Amino acid sequence: MGKNPCCFKEGLNKGAWTTSEDMLLKAFVNIHGEGKWTTVPHKAGLRRSGKSCRLRWLNYLRPNVKHGNFSEEEDDLIIRLHKLLGNRWSLIAGRLPGRTDNEIKNYWNITLCKKASFQHQMHQPSRPSIIQRPPTSNLGFPTSSSTTQSQAATNDTTLILTTAIRCNKLAIPMLLPSSSTSKQEIPNMQLAEESIAKVASMIPESSKVGPLVEEDLFKELFQVEENMVLNNDKFNDDNIVSFPDQAAVMEFERLQDFEKWMLNDEDVDCLPPNDQMRMLTSLFDIGSEF
DNA sequence: AAGAGAGTCAACCGCGCAGGT
DNA sequence: AACCTGCGCGGTTGACTCTCT
């Protein structure tokens, strides 16, 4: 397996590891612990690079590394995590005890990629599983062409972005029933406002901007029901948020929060209420099975 | 039996980030 | 600020194995 074992560079062995090399590395790490990989080859008496030692230890020699077939549960989890996190194999591996990023990456490329693609076609034939980063308008919203481009990306199977639609600005109008202006008549109103407040609280005060919204986008994010209308006149500082220059950073932090929440981690600062969860599932294009 | 092609997977490579000087 | 070093990550490679004809 692997590269040609007869290949030498600067006196270093390359290619498949021998049993004796494994024993040397294992013994050394068991005594001295992990870390300082650049000094390991010299101290352990190995003619290998530090990187190679680290890789061999992490992927094969480390205790509790699981080898062999993946279970159905593991398959399912990998597919779902990949949908959420993209090709961030180390993060995915962190959720599967005993599995390494390298193993999961190989397994995905060989097996699950096809399986996930098949599942997606069965459940959502017209929607892409991987969202393409849309071009933004001068207001920061995805333009109407983003859907078309996303579909085009699906058609030619080009995977461009695996996280979320990136909006620089998000303004949230009041949600009103078509025949009334009374908040109390809308059961979800309170939750929607809580969601708005939560999102707004994540954004620095200085970055809030004026009333900007695209109705279709809002309806998609908050799953507006047929008997409700958007009142674009009702804006104030509390329901307008933006992600200006630091958009990518903000989004990344929220993705981490979302991931932690999804996986029931402890120490999560932000636990999205139901409506916010719906917004996030739309943003991250995650199906309702979550 | 044997050759070809497809599938598998350990290992390598290059890049980027963080921390230290 | 610039450079160096160590580390970790994701993409890719290529030897080996399996399956088909």
C-alpha cells in the first residue's frame, strides 16, 4: 500500500511503514507522549519525517483507533455531518470516536459520496445539497440570479461552497396577518421577535443598518404562512441586523454554535429557539430530518 | 489462467495558521 | 513587522487488491 517504499529523500524512508518502525514509534510515544513530532524521528531512531510519524500515530497506531467497516449509524452520521460541515474531515472525525479524518475522507470519497447523492435525489430532487455562494446585491442580499446559479452548480455537479448563503445584511420586517395589525392574533409573532432579538444580539451595535429586505428571502427564512403579510414600514433598530466586513467571521462563529447545538454539546452560548432553528436550517440547507 | 480496469486506502504533499523570537 | 518553526488539515497519489471478461 501507499507510496513506493524504495523511494528515499535526504536519507528518509518513505512509503509503507514496517512492523519494526511501528514498534519503535509506538514505544516512543507511549513513554514520552504525543507532540514535538519534529524531534520524534531522531529520538526514536526512525528514518522518517516528523510529519510522517505524526500521521502514522494518529491514523494507525494510536489507541482506540477503530478499523474495519462503518456501521449504518456511522454512515448516516457522516452524511449528515458532511451536509452540515462540508469537507471538514477533522471536525467530522471528532464526532465519530475511533475514526480518523483520513479514514472518513477515504470512505466518503469511495462510498458515501454516491450514497448521499442518491439519498438527496430521492428526497429533494430539485434542490442542491451544497449551497453555492451567491453573488450579493449592493444591499448585501443574494440576488435573484443566485437560485439559478445554484441550480446550475447542481447540474454540472460543481461543489463551490459548503456552508451557507452569505448575507451581508439582513433586515427583518414585522410580520402581520393580512386582515389585522394586531400582534396577538399571530401565534408565531412572539417567537419570531425572539429570533430577531437573538440574531440582533449577535451583531455588534455599530454594524446595524437601515431597513432592507427581500420578501421572498424573508418568507423562506421564517417560513411565513399564507395568511401573513410583511409590513415593510415597521422597521426599527431591533429588527435590522447586518454582517458587514466581518461577515465570514460572524458566519463561521454561528456555524460553530449551530454545530455544537446540533450535536448537543455542552458550553453552548446560544441555543436557538424553534424559529431561529428554522432560519438556520434554511441558511445551512439542512432538511427537516434534523 | 491471465490481463485489464476499477476500487481501496496508507501515505505524501502543499498550504495555512498559531505561537515564539 | 518579519521571519521561523511546529502542527494540522484537505487534496492527491500510487501501490496493492479485487472483480470482471
